[in-house]
Amino acid sequence: MSKAATQPRGIYLETFFGTAEIGLFAVPTEKICLIPPQLKPRQKKLIKDVLGVEVIPTTLAGSILLSPMAVGNSNGMVFSKMVLDEELEMIKKKIGDLNIGVLECKYTAIGNLILANDHAALASSILPKRILKKIEDILGVEVLTGKVADRSYVGSLAVVTNIGGVVYAEVAEEEEKWLSDIFKVDVIPGTVNNGVKFVRSGIIANSKGAIIGSMTTGPELMAISRGLGV
């Protein structure tokens, strides 16, 4: 791949379905991004161009709210048991050699419970050990467990890529360092969409670019851009 192809593509503001909570509607990795079929062609092209990925239109569990239902990295993707067989079959046909697995446990919003990049994954401490092993096998990275700001839903509290991260604004300084050590990138605190602390809800990002909720203020945008390196 040429050097130009690996350069960050920048950061853009957007609204999906009349809301700035755009992170709820997408599951991005370095290679692909799951998106709702109902997104406008212009928005699909924006995601494809900014993130440098193949976009895969799909519902998950029959819903356009994709991010609670899946999480992935360059090696694979794990899905909630709520995801329909026909959705999984379609995704398998599109993603080539990526690993795919369904997490059979009582927790269904697994996208809110797992945070991952290509270096590591952080899973909620409420997930059972057999599920942690499956996540490790599918994503191909070490899986650690823990909380962020004393909250279990770690996947909704942060966004990490292979070059940076942004986390819930009220984390302690030692947690910032802990997360940075886990994911091998600098992770900084921030908010999105004019004060929303659950930053995953307003950010779609990988190491090449980011799309941010349209209500995000200038200072928030600067912090997110610095944190994600885009």
C-alpha cells in the first residue's frame, strides 16, 4: 500500500436519520464498516471515502442501531446472539477472510461491553470467561477485563483506533494511562455532541479518518481530532 493511501483522511461532521448520535448506526474497522441500508448514497460514500473501507449495508437483529450488536477489528467481528442468521450469512459473503462469531450469553448489547482495536480488547468484567476466550479467538488479540470510570459498559464509553483514542470525560488520570497501555495508543478524555460523555454514540472512526456528530462543538472537535490523530 502506498504511503498516500495510509494518510489520515480527516474529520467530518454529519447527521444520520435526523440525529447527531451517528455512532449508534455503524460498526467500523480498518477494512469494513457495517451501516444501515437506509443511509443516503452521499452518506455511504462519505463513510467509504473518509474511513477508506468497504461499506456493508445491513441491519442487525432487524434494527438500524448497529453498534450495540457488534464489535470488530482487522481480524474479525463478534456479534450479539440477537443478530439474525440471514444477516450473518450476508455479512460473511461480503467480508472475505475475516473471522466471525456469535457470543451466546445473556448479555445482548455486546457492542456496549467490548472495546477493541488491532492491538488488544477490553471487555466488561460482567462477561463470563468462556465468552472472553471466544472474543480472543475471533479478534486475534489479548482480551483484558475491567471497567471505565467504574462503569461496565466499556464499549460505549470510548473509541479506540490503531493510532489514538477518546474516552469518557470523567476517567481518572491513571485510567487514561491504563487504557493507553492496553491499546498501545494515546487515549485522552473528551465529549461529543455538545457535552455527551458517551463518546462512542457520536463517533465513527478508524486510523484513516473520523465522522463526528453534527452537534459537536469546536473545542470538542479539536480534542477528538487530537485524540484520534485525524
